[in-house]
Amino acid sequence: MQQQLLDWVRQFNQDYANLASLLMVLGLILIVACVLHIILHKLLLPRLEKRGQKFAGSWPHLITQHNLFNRFAFVIQGVVVNIQATLWLHPGSTAQAVLKVGSQAWCLLFGLLTLYSILDIILGVLQRAARTAHLPLRGIFQSIKLIASILIGIMIIALLIGKSPLIILSGLGAMTAVMMLVFKDPIMGLVAGIQLSANNMVNIGDWLEMPKYGADGAVIDIGLTTVKVQNWDNTVTTIPTYALISDSFKNWKGMTDSGGRRIKRSVRLDANSVHFLQPDETELFIKANLLEPYLDKKISEIQIYNSNIPDDKAIPLNQRKLTNIGTFRAYIEAYLKSHPNIHKNMTIMVRQLESDSNGVPIEIYAFTNTTVWVEYERIQSDIFDHIFSILPQFNLAVHQSPTGNDVRMIGKSTEK
């Protein structure tokens, strides 16, 4: 076409015929590109986006949300410019070479962006699916984007310098150490992401605790180089992905999946309030529904044991008797087993720990039948509200450490 325009221009001016014909062809290519841009971006694409917005949460909306058609339209424009340069300009001319190289680089760049959009759409679909929503897919897709970016970058450089991409790839062998240093974090993140996914170590939504990084909350994102954890105070902690492989962390997913959350708390009793049960106390406790089976059994055992002791040796040191602290432990255990919010298929135990200067610890060890934090705290508080309220019934007192005033009063009383 440029030759036909050149012959026509030469009829009017022989000196500037080549320049004039070139400008006319370039102007025509520009006009076609502008018309195509208006048709695609001003007329067609807005209609597609409006139609996609009507189907919120579906495929059409997801496709239009990630600019797939917009980027693909730029690829089409580059292809059209390349075809025009091939058909309308002199083969081997500088103008044709510049336009072809530029349009091909344009196509490669927006082709890469189109691939990004396709990957984002696939990631969005997988994250909405129930079977794949918990998998750390974002890091894998970011790895694919990184590899594609490197390959497309090599192809663009090869196109601009007019060399084969294989020559550049072969030259990269000498730069391997530099490349490893530059892309150290992405490479380590990619390996860590594969290990996390293969071993099912952590997923989106898991409760992750990692004191070294100040993380204690739910995992909200697993990327190529970082893992984001939203802490319970709504702050966000960023952890390097490879740190989940190299360092230790606690994943509370097992607790969540089990359906029970542990209660492990102690009540410290005053040792001076511990004593053998008196007959009137035993008569009172045996009326309690939760204590009746326990007391019937223990009283029978004690009576049989004590009946075998000779009368001349029937002293407290040789006899067995019920204690208020032992009866209290039996009551709390029966109370927990009858509690509607305690998991009956998990460990229920009330035990006495080693006593020290802070009193006699009675530890409650059980599991609630819910893992929801707010409900768990409510259940635990209700149980200990009842425990503290019932202590006077057993003539037990909570241990209280002496204060400075108590010490001074003891000193004064001693002096007197």
C-alpha cells in the first residue's frame, strides 16, 4: 500500500514523496487503531461490564471484575497494528521494523496481564469452592505469575535486541547466583507454600499462634512470601512464609475440629480450712443429689475398713474418715459431668496439685462442647462462679496471701 501511495504522491512532488507516503500510512494505521480503541473500550466493554455487574457472585461478574476483556482488547489492538505494519509498509524498512517490534512487545506485555486476569479468576473460583477454599492457593498462583513474568521479560528483551531467547537463557547461567539472591524470598516462599499445602500444616481461617512474631489470631491470607494473621485485637501480623517451615508455631485447628475446648484452671484453698467431716456435715451432704452416690459408696467402704480395727486401736491415726476437701472434689466432678455445656466424651477430672505457700490448688480439667471463644469464656466463668459460691457449704476458704498490713499487725500483736 505504501508503494501505491508513493507512486501517487510522486505525481505532485518527487522530492518528498517517500516521507509523505510514509506519514500517510502511519496516519492511517493510527486512525484504524483509534477507531478500534473507541469501538472496544467505549462501546463494547462498558456493556459487558454492566451486564456482568447484574450477576453478582457469578462467572460473568468475576470475569469483568479482573479486567480480563479490557486487557485482551489491548492485545487485539497490538495484533491489528502488527498486521497493518506487515501489509502496508515496505518489507525490511525501519518504520516497519519499529512498529512490528513495538506491537509485538505490546502484545507480550498485555498477554501477560491477560494471563494474570485468568489466574485471578481461577483463584477466585477455587476460593469460593468449599473443597478448595482452605488451601493456600494464593502463593501457588503468585509463583506462576512470577515464572510467567520472567519468561515474558526474557522474550521482550530478546525481541528488542533482535536475539533468540535461548541465547539470553544460556547467558543467565552465569547470573544464577545473583538471581538466587534477588529472588531468595520468593523461592523460599514457593518451597514453603508447597510444603504447607502438601502437609496440610496451615490453611485460611486457622487459629495460628506464633509468639516469636507476635501472632495470635486467624490466618487471613497465605501469599508467596508472607502469611497474614489477624490477631484478636484486630491488628494484622505479617509472617514470612518460610518461617512457618523453619520455626515452630501452634495451630489450634485440632481443637476447633474436635468440637471441645479445654478448661484448665485452679482454685487455691486455704489449708487451715481442711478438716474431717463431722456427722452433721455428712448428714447435710448426703441430701445433695450430686453427692449421694459418692457418699453412699465411701461411707460403706470406710465402715468396712474401720470395723476391722480393734477397739483399743480405734484412734484417728488408724481410721479412715471423709474430708471436706475430698467431698468437695467429688461434688465438683459430679457437677461437671452433669453440666449441659461440658463435653462428656472428653476428659473430666478434678485433681489436687502440689500445695505451696499459695495454698492447696484444686484444678478443674474438662472440655466445653463448643469452641466459640465468647461461649467458652461464658461457660468457664459460670462454672467458677458456682465453685466460689459453693465453697462455704464445705467450710472451705480461698487462700489469701498476707498483705503488708497483715504482717505489721502480726508484729504488733507479738510485741504485746
